[in-house]
Amino acid sequence: MATAGIAQPLPAGLFVLVPEESQIAFFVRDNRGGFSGRVREMEGRALVRQVREWTYEAEVQVRVSARSLTTGLGLRDSQMHRFYLHADRFPTLIFTGGVTAERVQVASDFAGEVRGSLHLHGVEGEVTFPVRITPLPNGFRGRGRFQVRMSAYGIPLPRFWIFVAEDPVQVTVDLVFRAPVPCRGCGFLLPGRTASGGAPGSRDP
């Protein structure tokens, strides 16, 4: 039971991104309204530490496969990967940065600020945005939104038939990080995996 007036610390240490519980989505406005998409392949980790009584900091890295960006339309995806993202030359998008949260609430959501760099299309740019953090029994959930200007990363403005995209891309992130599951003789496992590499409750063949 929590004692009044005593800070109850949040968990600290290493946490890994759980792709099955996370989502990165994007929206591109164009002259016909716009289109949306999502990321299918991502990985990441966060190293959390408490720096003062109610203040926490985290070093975060998230990596995304450029070819996993999809809009649900095969022809458009193929053109996006080949002519705009140039996924053959720049196969990975990488965010590296930090999260700072003050006046942390153990039993409810609290605000944080993300500052870091996004490595996209061979260019590194600064990214800053607010994030809402929810404590979980064995980790954290972070939700936020920011804009990426394609022109800042040397990406041509997409054109698809009669559609011409506008420059800013609205990116929405909803990421879940959980503590790794320890495993004797194999370092650690990603959350939700058994020692054999399958999902919980699965049986080896």
C-alpha cells in the first residue's frame, strides 16, 4: 500500500518495444483529400532512469523498415518505396532520442516531452513533440503526434495519377514498451515470447 507523502517509484531499466501492441501511422494530405498508412515492421528499446523524486528520463531508439510502410494499395506502395523513400538505398528509418517526464503519476497518465533525431532517406533531422505516457504493470505506453516535412529529408513530393501530395506528413505513434523476459542461457526474450521462441501457450512441434 502506498504511504501518503512518499514517492512510489515507477519501474526503471531496460524495456523493449512490443510490435504486436504498438502502432505507427501516417497521413498525407493531397489535392483529393489525402491517404493514410501504417508501419508493419518496427523494433526498439528504451532505457528508463529516475533522475529526481518525480522526474524520469528515457533513452529511446526505434527502428522501422522502410519497405514495411504501407498504404494498403500495392501500386502506390511500390512507387513510394522505389521512387520516394528509395528503400533499396535507405532501408531503415531510425529515431534516436530521449523522453523527459516531470510530475510523474504512478496510477494514471502523465505528460512527457520527446526530443531526438530522425534518420530518414539519408538525412538526419530534429524531432520534438509532446507525448502522453501510461504506466503498465511491466512497462509503459506512449502516445504522441508530430509532423515530418518530406522536403527537409530530400524526398520528392509524391504524385500518383492525378493526386499531388502536400509536404507535411502527420505521424501518430502509439508504442508499448515492456520489460524483457529473462531466460537462462539465452540472455533475454522479447515480451510475449516463450523460451522456444513461440507465443505463450504454444507447443513445440
